Amino acid sequence: MNEYLTLTEVSELLGKSKETLRRWDREGKLSAVREPMSNYRVYKHKQVETLFSDFLSLEEKEIVSNFAKPNNNYTVLELFAGGGGLAIGMEKAGLTCVALNEIDKWACQTLRKNRPHWTVFEGDIKSFEFSEYKNKTDVVTGGFPCQAFSYAGKKLGLADARGTLFYEFARVVKEVNPPICIGENVRGLLSHENGKTLQGMISILDEIGYNVAPIQVLKAINYKVPQKRERLILVGIRKDIDIQYEYPKPYKKIFNLKDALKKGELYETDVPKSIGAKYPKSKIAVLDLVPPKGYWRDLPLDIQKEFMGGSFHLGGGKTGIARRIGWDEPCLTLTCSPAQKQTERCHPEETRPFTVREYARIQTFPDDWGFEGSLAQQYKQIGNAVPVNLATEIGYSIVTFLNSYYKDLKMK
């Protein structure tokens, strides 16, 4: 718990206006103090808790909101769009999707089926150029795959990245010239090629005229997603813009599997019935023995050895293997194939993988968002997606940035 709260935080916590708090300060009901490090006027958390304990539960009251209403019609061009997780989140945050590019034909069918008005460029990004959107689009986003670069010199340039999909991301950003661009990737990008790959990306964005905000890895569980998933966010701000980008603030409440699959705060109904993958009989026999929140080490020793094979003698916990998720915990990171060997995400009560709609809920897709293609293709689209609620919070942070940017433009 923070020792001090700002005026804004106390206002949100108590549901009182800042002017009311200032009046209480003058009247001596709730006294502000000077924060030792910054010298800002702040309130002692314990004093607020003590004075207002009659109607305030600090455990339940959320003091963070990232919501921001767009002051204009902001537009986004999305690359590597997949099954639409990031795009839906941007839409929920109030951004208008002007075009999306995706190479997978089934993901493209998913996008078109759910949003017939979206412009979907189907095919290899190398086949398209986007100069028609130059200076008309506010954001370029994309979850480009992590690929090693060819290091021609000490400072990696755009030409050195040719042939990689980050090159294509940077090329489109250069063509479109948006105020802000957002790339997302797996946490492993931090250590890929000992960090050189990420430094190369930052260097390339610098070359094409973008400053990169401090890199952050956002944990989905802190953004209303019932899943332990992490995404690295790469934010580029055009160099002529002197506005700092602020990442969305994390929420205090953590949602769990029950919140995903049952009626409650996240969803108005229980999860709809749908098709799903099945385990082979041999795996069912093993997973039947695993309790909720348990994994392979909860099996009898002889079954552990047989199930794990050579991996039994290797180091590491391998806690995702033969894992049955509990109702009262967030799900482990979903993979593209729910029944694949050694990445089990077993239902809490039934010995089976999560169904398509259960998968979608854990990724916070709306129930009316359908997925096209075979069962395997549907799981792939969901498993690869940015969780929708995380994308929405990132969307709010973009709206906040763009509101400031256009306000500054008007004043110049």
C-alpha cells in the first residue's frame, strides 16, 4: 500500500470532487501534507482509511481508471492483425480501424465476418504499400514476429533489417507517418540475441524519425484479463512531438478463471457451449489424477516417470505440464493448441481442454465474436491474440496521448 495518495487518487477513492477535498483541508477535516521526496501536497493513506472507514473498503475500491474519451475521430492502421484481439480493443477504446493487414486467410475471414465494414488487406505485407494513409492515420499498430537481424554495422539501420517482418512494420510506419506507433511482442524479445534485436528495433525507429518510450512488459492480469500472459510493448513517438506517452496504469483487482467462464463482473452470462479439442484416452487417464491447481508432480511417482519420459530427470519445475487450472486462479498463458503435449491447460472439473468459447473468454473476446476455419485454426487465432481487455487499456493510453497532441496543435 502506498503511504501517500494524490488529490486525484483521494477524489476517485472517495467519490468526492477535488474542490470538496480542498474545502475539507481548509476546515481541518482531512489535512494534506508535503510528500518528503517531491514536496507535492498529498494525503496520508492511513488517515484517509481511518477517517472514512465507515463507508470505504480500500480492498474493493479501485482508484485507477485509464478510460479516456477521444476528442476527435482517431484512426488506426493495424498490421499482423490475426484474429482481431488488438483491433477489437482499439475499437472499444474509441479508435476507428481504417485498414488491417493479415496473411492468414482464416484470420482474414474472421475479421471480415465480424466487421464487414473493415478494410482487410489479405496477404504478405511485402505485397502492399500504404502511402494512401500518409498523414491521415493517427496510429500504426502491429504484433510483428520476433526475428534476428543481419548486423552490418555497429548501429543497425533499416536496410540491415530487410527480409524481417519488423522491417515491414518500420517501412509502413515510415510510409504512413503517424504521430504514434505501437508494436507488441513476447517478453522473450528482451533477451533475444542478448538484447541486440530489441536495440536494433529502437535504432531503426530512431532512423525513421521516432523516439521510443521506455520499454515495458505489461502483465495481462493487471488489466482485467483472467490469464497470466505478458506482452512487451514498443511505443514510438514521432520526433516532432514533445509529449510523453504514459502506459496504462495497472488495476488492483485480479480476475480468475471463474470470472472468465461464469456470470459475473466480466461477462453477463455463463460461457456459451461450443466445440472443443479432446485429449487422447492415455492423457485422460493421467489428468484424471491431477487435482485443480495441480500438475505432473501431483501424480504417483511411477506415473510421473512414465508421463514425463526423459524430461523427468531434467531441471526446472515445468509447472505447465499436466496442469489442471483452478477456478480461483488466473489461467496460465494459452497456447495455439490446447491439447498439445506438455502444455496442458485442463478444465478445473472435467478432464478436457478448454473449448473454443472458453479459450476466447480467457482472452476476453466478446461472445459474439466468431472465429472462422477449422477447430485448429480457431484455437490458433485465439491463442495468438492480444487479450482484448489489455488492448482496450492500451487503446485508452493512445487516446490520452492523441488528445494531448491535438490540443497542443490547436494552441500553436
